[in-house]
Amino acid sequence: MWIWQQTDWPNFFWKKDVVEPLLRRVRLNQGVLLGKTGLQLQDNSETMLDTLLANIVHSSAIEGEQLSAFSVRSSLANRLGISESAPFPTTKQTDGLAEIMLDAIENRDSPLTLARVLHWHKQLFPDGHTLFTPVISGQLRGDAPMQVVSGRIDKPLVHFEAPGRDVLDKELSQFFTWFNSSQQDVMLDPLLRAAIAHLWFITLHPLDDGNGRITRLLTDLALSQAEKQSVRCYAMSVSILAKRHSYYEILEQTQRCDMDITPWIVWFLNTLEAAFTDALKQIDSTLYKASYWLRVDQSKLLPEQVKVLNRMLDGDFEEGINTSQYHKVAKVSKPTATRHLASLVELKCLIKSDSGGRSTRYFLPHK
């Protein structure tokens, strides 16, 4: 029996003693992240562009589709009004993906409706997008059973079966009503709401293709509503892709169970926290890089030294750099590399390790 066949569907519940401590921790990290977002020195529009780009590209990669990151970036830049020094040609699909991603976060207070979801689907699969297995975009799936299967054709393994087409319209109506009304439910934590929305919509599987991508877009909408802002500095799809195998496992496991969705919520919150953690590392790195250059007099540095320092500040050479590595990156001789590094230590741009000889390494000052 699938979860949607349970008599009390969709009255989800979870173990509070398991979920609430985790939720408090994730909420704390979310607050730290949102606080630091306002402090980072990067332009908000550029930060938002990079985050949305990561979300779009990684969400498609979860389904095995590789997008041109350059085309997606140019489509987003056009939508955000950002000028690019070398814009890349865009396509109907990348323009559509940029449009629906921005619709989800910038129009977060607009009601979620079937028409809106079908418009997203139409933009996800523009006419002529696929020649061999064309997707009928912008409409709900047909009467054929919607199953997720693997294995041999004669012995298929059914991982999931969605509600039949005869009940789909009613199920979607119930979902949209809940999604729109639950935004004002003070008794439901917004992050739990996002987790429920993700599970509920993917279980309905209302489309012929693209259900996962539309679900993750809807999740971005729910998270944007939770934070009451459109500026994004984290991409949950990146964390989902990193856990792709367990993502499908937990969905299948949950859809075969009763209304207790505790394991799914735990997985969702842990994955969301991983996205927060990655974003915090990036922001800390950005802030450190900015403060580092404020302390350093670049007029005393050679171009090769600046190049190497920027590489280190961007996260390369986390275990320090040695003379040989400097020589390769800066494209100077090894004796010159040694002099450059000694000068950087004297200027307090780098710290020299205690070990001598070939084991000598040079590090950035402690953050």
C-alpha cells in the first residue's frame, strides 16, 4: 500500500522528540546565514545570480540532464538586469528556466495554482526541446498509470506508483488549498512546511516528466516564503545532488509507509542544513578575502604574488603552498618563487611553517 492509499492520507505526522531538536539547530544555522548575508561585501544581485544558477543546473543534474551553465547564467543575467562582459547565447529552455526560478522566489506571495505550475512545466519543456521522446508540456499527465520502475522489461521493479488520473484533479486541488493556507499557519514551522510540500507534490507526480524539477522549484518557493525574502545565498539542489542516491531511497521508503514521515523530515532538514553550511563557508571566505585585502598594501606586491594570494583566498592550497607550487602557478623560476614567498612572509601576507627544506609550506594568516 502506497502512502496516498492510506485511509488518513494526507494527515502527516512526525515524532516531535526527534524532529524538534534538529529543527532548532537548523533554524539557528539559518539565522546565522541570513544575518551574514546582509554583511557580505558582494553585490546582492551577483550573489543571487550565482545561487540561482547553481539551483537550476544541479536540479536538472539530479534527473541526469546536463545544462549549459553559461547559457543559464546569461538567461538569469538578462532577467536580473545584470550586464555581462561576454554574454553567452541563450535558448528557449534556459530563458524559461530563468523565468520560472525568478517567478518562484520574486513572486513568492502570489497564490500557487494549477495554472502557475503548468506554466512552469511549459517553460521547462519548450516546444522542440526533445525530439526523440517529446514531452507534452503545460498539461497534466494522461490516463496511463504513473509508475517509477527499473529492472528488466519482463520483470520490472516498481519503486513507486502515483495516484490515478481519475483522482488527480481532486488531489491537486487539496494540495494547492493546503499550500496557500498553510503559509499563515503559525503552528506549522515554515521549514517543516517546505518538507511536507516537497513530499506531497512529488507523491502526486502530476506530470508526464519534470515532476522532480517542479517539486524542487516549489520547495524553493516555500523556502523563500519562510525567509520572507527573494535574495538567495544557498542552493538546496546542490546538497540534494550530493545525496542523490539517499534522496531517492528516502522518498521510496516514505511512500511505502504510513503517515509518520519522521525519517523524511530528518533527511530534508539535514540536507537543508548542509546547504546552509556550504553557504556559510562561502560567505566566511568572501568576508575574509575582503578584510584580507583591506589590510594589505597591494602597491608593494608583484602581479604574480597577487595572483597566488587570490588563488589561496579562493580556497586553493588549503594545506599551504610550497615553492614548487608557487613556481607553477606564478610561472616564475624556483629561485624567484623562493624570493617572492620570503617577501610575502616579510610583509605578513603569509605565514611560514616551522618545518624547513622541501617540507616548508606557506599559509594565509589565521582567520
